[in-house]
Amino acid sequence: MPFQHGNKAAKNADHRRSRLITQQLISALHEPAGEGDVTKLRKVVDKLIAKAIEGEGDVAAIKEIFDRVDGKSPQGAFARWVPVVTVRGR
């Protein structure tokens, strides 16, 4: 379900159209990129990895890779588990 229960926008949204767009994107990404057996999806993945590792690395690309591999971390997850320690000078 793409919307939270009770969301008024969900009642008026055309969920079939959203699924259709997703299906079309997936279908297009699996098409050959024109260079042998390489798909468009593979080219996108290669470019994302290249962007993450070139130079000092693109932080947004690095984050996207980690989010896809490990899953997105919940908001505020570390705030609950990391103790706050106050160090006072003498």
C-alpha cells in the first residue's frame, strides 16, 4: 500500500497508473543498451558505482548504494541507542 491509512490523497490516487509506470520502467531497464548483452539497468548500476568511487566519492551515490544493499536505516535509530556523555573540564 503506497499511502498510509487515512491519507485523503490515497483515496483519489490512481494506483493502477502508478503500477503501470513502475512496470514500464522495469521493462525498459531490462532492454539491451545496444552494446551486446548489457542491459540499461546494468549501465545505470555501473554509472552509480563509478560516481560513488571516483575522486573523493559522491556521498549521495554512496548513500544510495548502501540504502539498496543494507536497506534504509530508520529515522532516529541512532538517537535511541547511542548514549550521550558529557565531558566537563577540570
